[in-house]
Amino acid sequence: MRRILHRCSKLQLHTPQQFLLFKQRDYALWASGTFVSNIGTWVQRTGQDWLALTELPHHSASLLGTVIALQFISPMLFLPWTGTLADRYNRRHILIVTQSTMAAIAVLIGLLTITHHIDRWGLYVLTFLFGTAASFDAPVRQVFIGDLVGDTALPAAVSFNSISFNAARFIGPAVGGFIINATSTGWTFLINGASFLAVLGSLLLLRTQHGRNNTHAKDQRFIDGLGYAWKHIELRATLIMLALIGTFALNMSLFVATMAVHVFHATASRYGLLSSIMAVGSVIGAALSGFERANRYTSLLYAAGLLGLSCTAAALAPNYWLFGIAIISVGISALLFTNVSNTLMQLATEPAYRGRVIALRMGVILGGTPIGAPIAGWVADTLGPRWSIALGALSCYLALTVGSLIGPKKR
């Protein structure tokens, strides 16, 4: 007990620094605009899952898994270019283009859905295009946060960014479920399209020219960034753990949707409530990730183990409310794992390589979804949703084992 109290006394929460970040006008603008856009994102995700799982012809968990796969296959397909773009060109200008593109696609899906012209093939194509724009947006956006606040405040900014994203996750699905019940699924896409105006406005209002291209970047080819990451044992081990967990354990929307619809026979509102409940855990996990740690890699291993236990509990939950309690723990551990990996990889990487290394991280953690989501969907259809979540738990235990064996010896 004395040892535990001693360690706790050395923990320093970044919360004061997080709020000090808002004294910077540009960061305050960016964070506020992003929060509004994040709410729209979760409104659309709720509508997209509901559309694929209940409304389209031949709706099924497999169809939903295919939609999720198409949305997240782009980070791997375009990996050689996304990170290089982030290191070579003005990141602010890239974000304006990518955010505008995603807004236009969201509006198009919404209009097609409202007018009953959407089918599964149309949803497949538009989801892939949306994911393509997002694949260029994500690594740039991650590194752009560092441009705004600097390396010293980066852990606090990463933590606050996740708190914001998951606070929006608490609001968005509930709003999305209400909109589906009150109007139609198409409006969830239109609302998301409109929400992009907030982040676009913040980018246009920034006073300082953040995100300028790195004219001194070393070896700007993607292959050089890959080699840099692979020769650093901490980065290499983290990427392998991310691949395992990202492929099978982070299919959260599929897990929640299939359990809600096929096991608990929930309405759209109760499905949206489950997503919001998990967001509570995600916000807690994001806040906990702001603690200083003597060794972030050890924290990554703990988070992988906790995620495995949480998925196991969710798979075994006998009713709707106990499942809701279990996915709070899933949200906490998933956010701890993803945030710690983000901060660890950014701070362990030289600035000249950071865009490509973060693109590699995004490609690995999201690129596994096109493999894992269809498999998880097939398992949910064939064996049941509980076995799909159990597969995710197994991947966490495997990642913990592999990460312990090949990771840094000094922790």
C-alpha cells in the first residue's frame, strides 16, 4: 500500500495545463470548432450503422462490417502519401481541403438517403471516398495539434483532444438516435455535413500560420519514415500491438450495434444510449491518459491487458444494463491504449519524421479494420455477437504477450 501511495504521489495530471492551453487564441478556436464537428461525426456514425444494419436491403452485421471496412481501408491504401504530405506541405491548407471534401460527401449521402436513392453499392462507394478524405486528414490533424501547442504541451493537448472527441461521442449517438426516430436516417448525414463548417471556420480564423511545410525534413520518402520507425524498438513494438488490437478489438461500433440489435433487441434510441454510455468511459480514459508516466510503454501494456478483460466482461454480460456497465470499462481501456500510443510515438519521433510515423500509426490502427470488421461481422452473424467481442478480447491478450516479449527491456 505504501508503494502504491508513493507512486500516486508522483503522478501529475495535465488538467491545469489543458485549460491553460485555452489562453492561446488559436488553440481555443481550433478546439471549439473541432468539438462541434466531432458531435456531427458521431451523429453520422450512428445513422450510418443504423442504415446498414436495419434499413438497406439485405441488411446484416456482415453488410455493416463491409461498410466499416471500406471506410477504414484507405489509411493503408494511401499510406505512402498521407504521411509524406503531412511532412512536406502546409498542414493547415491540407486540413481545409480534406474537411471540405468530407462535408460534401456527408451531404451527398444524406440527400440520397432522404430521397430513397441510396443502396448498398452507393453507400459502399461514398463510404470509401469519405474514408479516403479522412485518411489524408487524420495524420495531418494529429501533427497539427503539435504545431499549435508545441512538444511540451503535447501530452496535455492529446489528452484534451480525446476528451473533446469522446464528450462529443457521449452527445452525438444520443442525438443521432433521436433524429432517426423523429425524422429519418438521412438527416444524420446532413447534420454532420453542416458541422464541418465549425472546424473550417476555425482554420480560416487562425492568426498564426501554423502547419507550414517542413523545408528541412529529412529523407521525405515514405520508405525512409518506415525504416526510421522499424529500427526503433519502442516504435516497432507499439506498431505491432496496434495492428493486433486495431484489427480485432477496436470494432466498437459493430460490437455495440450487433449486441443492441440482435441480442438485446433495442430501439434506435436505446442503441444510441449504449454508444453514449461507452463514451463516458472513453472520456474517463482520455482524462487518465493525461497523467505523467515514468514509462509510457509499460502503461501501454497495462492498457492492452485491461482492454482484454473489459471485452471479456462485455461478451459475457447477461443483459442490456450490465453490458452498458461493461462497455464503460471498454471505453476507458481503449482510450488509454490509443492515447498513450499516440503520445509515445509522437514524442519518441524526430519532428522531421513525425508526419510519416503518425500516418503509419493511423494506417496500422485503422487499416486493420478492413480485415477485422468483416471477420467480426461474419462471426457475429454465424456464431453470435458475443463471440465477435470475444475475438477482440483474444487479440488484446495476444498483443499484451507479444508486446511484453519484443518491447524495450527497461521499463
